[in-house]
Amino acid sequence: MRPGPGGSWGARYVAPPGTPRMLLGARAGLADQGGDPMAIAIDPVCGMEVEMESAILTSEYEGTVYYFCGKGCKLDFDEDPEKYLDPEYVPQGM
């Protein structure tokens, strides 16, 4: 995938139904302060927040783009995505 206009990667995050840890939303308070809200994804491996606009590490699996805080989380996910998408999996944090 290549960056689009303005350097945007153009990846779109769509949370699978029933996966609450894969949150997408605005960082609290920014819209109230007149700033643009930043889209946030949750790293499925460790549970950290990842700013989607500036994310460098992503993977696509079954039509969904996932965002990662670091190379280790991305590599772990790429090796066994089903493990980290299992509703029983609980991120351990970094």
C-alpha cells in the first residue's frame, strides 16, 4: 500500500462485531478544545492505544486493518492472528 495525498496511508479501520478491545474513536476532550479528534485503534496484542493517522506498523487480516505500537506486536500478530482476535484473549500490556 502506498501513502495517499498528504502522506496518509489511507488504511481504514473497521472493528469486527463483538470485539470491544478494537476501539475506534476520538481522543477525549480534543473536539471540545476546538482541535481535530484523532482516530485511535487498540493494538490487539498488547492493548495500547495507537494513533491511526501516524501509525507505521499495520497488518491487514481478512479485510480488516490492525494497528500496532511496535514491531514485536506486529510480528506476533502476523504469526498467529487468530490467537489475538479470539474473544477469550486478554492483552497483557507492555
